[in-house]
Amino acid sequence: MAQIKIGVDPDGLFDRQLTELETQQIPFASRQASNAVAFEIRERWKRTAPRVFDRPTPLTVNAAMYRKATKEQPYAEIFIRDEAFKGTPPAKYLLAEVEGGERRKKGFERLLQQRGLLSPSQFAVLGRGANANAYGNLPAGQITRILSQLGASRDQYQDQTDVSTKRRRRSKKKRGGEYFVLPKRRGALRPGIYERIATPWGSAVRSIFIFTGTAKYRPRYDIYGMADDTWKRLMPFFLKRELEKAMQTARPRE
């Protein structure tokens, strides 16, 4: 995802005649002003995320970052985090939300695809039977169990053994049921991943993931528009303020 660089010449400030002292103080003042605007843009991105997304994770809310201007790099940068300790970095999974288009495959989707359980043209979206967490996602532990039962784990030693399979069956009532893939529609059941559960009336199935042929998004997280609007509104104010502060500091004492 492209980063945004904060410029330093709003409203043609440098078109007017500057004093020698102002000219000397402009580089420092412009860096300070750029940093102030970059901070405001980052905060606006963070405040907007909970209004755009349904129950966003802390990683999504805090994905906005900025890098301060320095003498060596006389401009500030504002960008979306491109790294994550675990999982997909925000810069990748937010790309479709910012620019629109088809979202990237998630990690568990790629694993399902490698095992031939999901076609390259399909995506897996939450089914009605999924118990999402506070952020609207399936808990990581449940995804691990699903992948393990389906033989699609990242680590071959993570797959459950025959012994663990027997234990799983014995504890089915405590933990829910067993997962299976339905590659083609069967009656009212669409292709997807289902969980077979026991109920007082017998066995039943519920959809955990449904396989769909599209996962496209319209642009809705307008970080570029927010950055441009914030720059236009605040850069003149911050540059004037920082230049005045620099001039006062530089003025010889009487």
C-alpha cells in the first residue's frame, strides 16, 4: 500500500518575499509542521476505523503509522503497517478496503487450497453457524482445529493423531462436533465447511464457512482523501505556528 508524504508549501507560502531570518528557519519549521500534520492524519485514520469496520481488531485500528521528518529526510510519512507478529499485515488485508477490488486470500484459505479443499477461484466466508468473537472473526483456536481435522495444518505434526481423533470423538458433546468439507451443493447446503453436532433431537450440521466465487470490496476506508483534506486544513496553521516559534527562538535577546 502506497505511503503518503507530507509536503511543506501550502497556499504558496514560499512565493512571497521572505526575510533572511525566515529563510534560515524555514527548514526546521517545515519539518515540525510536517510531523504535526502526519500525527493528525494518523489519529484521524485511527478514529475512522471503528466507524468504517464492524468490530475492528486493535491491529486494524492501530494500523496507521507515521515516520517523522528529519534533516536527512525533510518530509514526514504516513502509512499502514506492513508487518504483523502473526497473520497477515494490515497493509495487505486493508488494500481492498482502501482501493477496492478482490481481497487477498487469507492464510487458512491458502492452506485449504493446497490440500485441494478450496479451488483457486473460491473464497471462504463465515457461515451462519459460525460463532464469531468480539471482532467478528472465528477464534484462532477453532480455525486450528478445523484445519487439523481436515488435514490442512501448516505443520504436519500439528495434525491430530489416531489417538487424538478417538479422544475428539469421545469429547464431541463437550466441544461441539466434527468438521467436514462439502465441495458441491447438497440439497439446501452450499459448498463449504460444516460442523456435525449432536442435539437432543439427533445429529445436525451447521455452516462454519461457505465457499463463494467472489470476495470483492468497494473502497470505503478513504485514507488518501482523509490525508489530503487534513493536509489542506492544518498545514498552513502548523507551518505558520512553527515558523513563528522558530523566529522567536532565533531572535537575539535584548
